[in-house]
Amino acid sequence: MHIHARKQPHTTTFKHPQTYTNNKDRELIFHSHDMRHFSKGKRRKRQATYSLWVFSSLIWCSTFPLLPDVGLYLTLVHTCTQQIEDPPKNCSVEFERIIDDFIFICFFAGNDFLPHMPTLEIHEGAIDLLMNVYKKEFNKLGGYLVDMSRIGEEHAAFLKLSRVEKFILAVGAYEEKIFKKRSETRERYLRRLIRDNEDAKREEVNAACYSDLDDENTSDCTLLIKKAPDSKTLSVLVNNVSATHAEIEQNTKDLKNELKRCIREKCDLFKSGDFLIDKIKLGTPGFKERYFKAKFSVEGPTDIECKRKEIVQKYTEGLVWVLQYYFSSVASWTWFYPFHYGPFASDLKGMGQVRVKFEKGVPFLPLDQLLSVLPPASSHALPKAYSQLMLDEQSRIFDFYPQDFEVDTEGKRFMWQGICILSWIDDKRLVAETRELKNELSENEAIRNSVKADSLLVRSASKLAEKFGSLSLDTNLPCKLETRMSDGIGGILSLCDEFVEKPCLDISDNKKEDSVLCVYYELPAGSNHIPGLLSDVKLPEKFVPENHSKIFVDNL
């Protein structure tokens, strides 16, 4: 399957086939190397990857930064459940089910595998809006959006797409209001910025005038006195040198803070005057047509509708993929979202008719994975033969690694929010090249690039190491771990039949203990997901500070 890069004036997040690793990693790594080379029209972006609970916790932190505990976040969601009135007749209000739905609807506000939709921005209160709509529309939805007890079933039976469609279209009803408010906020900020810049220029002119007057009134004699310190002054200077040594740590901290401030100011497109003219003008008549033309290179009612349906199909697949990834496993190693931008919430009509089916595929080998995400500046992290695929202009995949590329900052304030324009990786082309280089790898490199059994390494003094003594080298029969005897680790152990290499880096100076045991480790068989609390769980006391509860309820 060859994946073509669309030649567009603007692009978004990089999606790469044959890997579950966040394909924005490639964009992020390119960004980190090229920040020092930015210029107009060349912006970089950063993102982060979160596990399930960290993901939901950070989302809540963005709305309630003062809340220190995940239990508080869950209590606030519990407050929302109590406000759901008149639930559908076929279901009761269950806190654990609402938690599952909450995690899912947060995907619409942004996740690491799909570009976020223009409708929702977390800093504009997107989470509040999603929860508010969910609460108000719960009865009309007909029930919960997800059923994680069916996570292992085929064809995305665990996601009620018809209900999801009703929900997101209800969110889309707020689009025009959101875009209007966003535009007004932007214009108000720019006007204030222009006014502040004019005031700053006047202050600079006044300061320069006073400086000239001071220079004219300064006599040559005074200058000579300043240039010739006496012995007392020299003594003070020497003491200051000693004082400086005592203040180095504080000065270094101040320098870092000032550097951070300067970089942030440099990255502020509004203050630097590098912001792009808003050509889409979200919320004004014809904004969808302009959006599809600029971001998807299509225009005209027929072509736009055709592209919209294609986006709905792929975006829905992406939601299913992400949900299954967080709750169960990788649905497909080859699937990726083939567009650079997300849809409007109001454009997700037809989700209920989407049929989702994935091909499992296989993941990349480790070095192929690095080739798919690293920029040329990180080629030193690869074996020499592999690095030349990035650096040699005669390489047949040299086009995967552009030294310079356009970045879309339209509608963005900061440079790091820009969307990198990176071409799609053709997995077949990449694998075809690396397959020819296998013989050029050293023995150690070949081992590191192979698919092997998982290994478990423990200190010889640990409780778990005692279990290793029951393994027989003669029979090498697998041994089942009991969680009560192994600090909660379950699985199957067997003896290694090969020597375990030391790390490729010299860390001998940092090692405090060199007595480590290694065995092969196999994960225990999976079991059905339980979308609820276990019977013996101990719940913390529900407590929300009055001010936090009021903020949450008011926002809903």
C-alpha cells in the first residue's frame, strides 16, 4: 500500500503506518531539533502521550489546576452524575459507566493519534462543554456511549456509534457561538497588543531623550573618576567577586527563567508580528467551504460532501482505535488517520452508519521504528548503514527526511502550536530498504533489532529472585508466578537459553549493584474487562472543597 502525501499549503499531524507509537513523535522530534532554525512560516509543534489515567487526570488538571488528587476529579464527575435527571428507561445512572463515557468524550478535545477538531479547545472550556452537553442530552442519547464489557468483540460493538453521532452533533450546535467568541477574543487581544506596543515605543523615545541630556551634562572629569577606582573601590570589587560565587546558583536560575521568558516571547506570533492572516474566518458565512479548500484541497458541494464522508469514516475508525488502545490492546499496527486536519463537530453526520474493521498487521522492527520517527539530526542514534538512508541524497527514501518544511500557524498564537507539514511514510519502501541492510549490522545491533521473548530482570536479593531457584535447567518447564509471592507480578517464567548482553552504553560508574537475574517472561492470559469496581475495593471519602465544587457546577 503506497501512501501519498497531499500537496497542500497547510498540513497537520503526522500519522505513520505500522506502529502504535504516537506518530506525532516524528513531528515532535523534528520540532525539537529545528527550533533553533525557525523562520516565518516554519513553526514547530509539540505533543505528549499519556496513559489512560494520566490522560484523564491531565485533562482535569487543565480545567481545575488546583486539584491535587485524581479522587477529586472523579468526585467532580460524580457531582455531574447527580445532576442527570430523567435517564432513559432502559438504563440507570451508573458512576463507573459515566467515567468510561467521560474518558471517551475527552478524545474529541484532543488525543495523540487524531488531530483535534477546530470546534474544541481545552483552554476555551471544551471539557466543560462536553460534560454539559452529555448531561443535558443523556436522555435523548438513549443510554451510554461505550460498553467496555464488550471491548473484545469485533466490529466495535463496544462503541454505540449512533449515540455518539447524536452527542457530537449536539456539541456541533455550539460551533458558531464558539467561533464568534474566539474571533472576538483574538481581535480584542490584538488591539490591546497594538496599544501596548505604541505605549512602549513612546517610553523608549522618552528614555532616549533623557539619556542624551545626561550624556551632555557629564564632564570628562567625572568620566575619568569613574574609570580610575581607588584602593577602597578595588576592595569592594574583590569582595563582590566572592559574593558572586555565593550567588552563582541563584544567578543561574534567574538566567534560565529569563531565557525561558525570551524564548516564549520569541515564539509568541502575536507579539512578534509573524501571525498569519486568518483566511478561514471561522464562524462567518462560507467558513466550511474555505476550510475544505485550504486544508483538504477540495471545493464545490459535490467534492466537499464526498471528502466529508471519507473524513467521517476515518475519524470514526480513529475513535474506535484509540478507545481500544487505551482499554485493551492495539487494534491494528497498520491503521492511521490519512488526513492532516480534523472535522468540524457538525460535520460528523453519518457516524452511526460507519462499519469499522481493522487488519491487525505487525509492528515495525526497532530500527525501522526509529527510522520512521527520527529526523536527520538524530541519525547518530542509528547504525551507520541505517543513518545513511537519512543523510545520503542518493538514498531511495531520502524524501522521507526533509531538512526544511512548511508549518501551518494559521489561527495559532504560539510557534510551537504550528502544524508541521511532513510527508507520509511509505512503510513498504522503508522496509524494502532496511531489509537489504541487515547483513551490515553488527552482531549486537542485529540482536537489538530482532523480535525476542520478553525478559524479566530482578535483583538477586529480591523476593522474586527466590522463585527463580525453582526453575530447572534440565527440564526448563515454565513456572507460573503467584502474585502474592511476587509483589503483584503475574505471568509465566522460563530460563533463558542465551546470554543476556550488557547495555550498549558504559554505565559502570553508575552501577551500585551488578548482581541481576534474568528469565524469560510471558504475560498471563488476558481476561474480560470489568467496567466497574472490584468487590473488595476501598473507596476514599468523597470530598470536594466548596470553591471547587461551585466552579464545576457553575461551568456545567
